[in-house]
Amino acid sequence: MVHGVSTCSPAPLRNPSWCSTGPCRARYPRDGISTQGCASCRRQYYPDGDSVGLSTLLVFLSLCLLPVWSAVADPGARFVVGFAQDNLDNDWRLAQVDGLKRRMAAYPEIEFLVTDGRGSTAQQIKDIEDLISLDVDVLVTSPRDSRAMTPVLSRAFQRGTPVVLLTRRIQTDDYTTFIGADDRAIASDAAEYMVGKMNGTGTILMLQGVPTATTAIDRTEAFLDVTADYPDIRVITKVGNYLRADAAVAVEELLFQGWRFDAIFAQSDSMVLGALLALEKAAIDPEPLVIVGMDYISETREAIRAGKQDASFVYPTSSESAARAILAILEGREVPRRITPPSIMVTRDNVDTVEPIF
């Protein structure tokens, strides 16, 4: 067992799939016979399940053209799954990829490609275009910019490529399934908890994630919707991009400018950790502050135990849910349009019984 995932050989995927030819994308059975092709376009496939030359092309591109972070380069693979990730410098995003990679590695008939957008919307769009050009059987992504990335993902979906959105949405319904916790509900609960701890008065610093991502947009709007009902609560915002280094710099800048606050709501626990570093550098004790984050990683558990953080909300990477959805799609089964992994608030009361997500 690896992190609760069995490493034994699973049952192979059932035969039905999609034709990988861009203009076709029709359903057909791959039966391992070299003369068996797509019933619509009659494109021929080799017994290993690859179209002519596709295996060689995938290996070449993964080494030379795509910024591929990880791949299972198996010439016998019958399916190709591509994951265009936003930023692997983000430890939560890296853990998301790691979890999905482990699950896909259990299926030798699946070739799993991962690209790193390096925190650039333009790069992530290019990565998606490159994966589309490889005729991936399933396209997975967490869009950094919901507006800018809608056109390329809509085109992919409309041409017949199944699109799995992880934790971040786009501005149309052109996707197969969206998987992610309820950002608005979590942010609302966080705001109510913090306002209660503050007795309805004081200043909250909200550290926002990537401003163009739907996760940050939803969390910000829902949090402010709640605090708007409390006239003695003031909220100031600063962007931290879900990164601890960016959050540390943001808090340092505010303190240097003379800002003071009674509480911190960080839209990720990585940003909480960055804020704690900045407070420590400024010789400010975090214990009197009300500090709440999201994700609940191992370092957060220790911060809550030490009294440096009041609470966190579990925000699953959704790798397991994504793996189940991908396998269902490849087998030709229906998947829900919306999959919502559960979340729970973690405080000192339950910190020893709730396991961190990584």
C-alpha cells in the first residue's frame, strides 16, 4: 500500500474507447487485431493499441517538446491521459500530480503525461494545445485563468476530447466532469468561525490565491459575503498566489507599511506558513491572532498543535476521485458532471484524529 492506494495489479480496462483521430473521435472496439480500425474513419491500429507512429511520437515529444514533468512511456499503452498542471512549485499541486501519477501507474495500458505551466497562463494554454495535438484520450487540467483558458478547453471538448477539470472551473459547460471541494461553503464557514472568535469586531487580512483561478474567486466572494453582515469587521486583501514565499513577502510588505490586523484568513495553508514566517521575522507572536487556512497539510497539523494556527479546512487534492473518473471515461461509462469530495474543519479539538492530506 502507498498512501492508502493498493499497488497490486488491477483489472485491465475494458475494450471500448474513442478513435484518436482528431476529426473522428468515434467509438470503436480495440481488439488487438492489426487489421481492426475505427468503424467510422477506418484508421488502422497496431496490436499494441497505438496508431501508426504514435508511440514514437509521444516519446520524442515528451523528451524534446513538452515540458513533461513525469510520464509513463510505455509503447504498449492503449490510452494516453494528459494532465496540464498549473504550477509544480506549489506543494499542493505537486501532491495532486503525485497522487494521480501513482494511481495511473497501476494501469500499464495507460500512458500518463504531465506538463508544468510554471505559474504562467500562457504556458498552460500551450501545454494544453500540445497535449491536444497528441490526441490524448482524456485531458485533465486545473485552469489557472478561467476566462483565458475557456476557449482552448472548449475547443478540445467540442472536438470530442473528454475534459476533466480539477478544483478549478472554466466559463462554459464544455467539460466532462468538474471535481473539487465546495470553495464557497468552506470560505463561508471560515468567515463565520473567525467572526465568532473575534466577537464581531477587528481587522482580518485575507491572503488570496491566484486571482484569476475560480478557487480564489469563489473563496474571496463567499468570505466577503459573510463579513459584509458585520459592520465592525474590516477585511484587507493581499495576493499570495497559494505560495508560501509570495505570502511571506506580502505580509512583510504590509507590516513594513504599518498595517496591523487581528486575524488572517489564508486561502491555502502554504500561505499560512509564509505568513507565520513573516510574523516571526517581525517578532510578532501569532497566538493572539485568529489564523485560519485551507488544505490541512502536515505542517498545518503541527501549527495547530503548537497554537500558532486556530483552524484549517481539509481540501482534498481529489487525485483519487480524478483517477476513478478517468478510468470510467476510458471504459465508456458515464461520470457525474460534478464530484464534490468532502471537507471538514480541523481545530485543536480534532487535530489528532484527522489525518493531513499530505
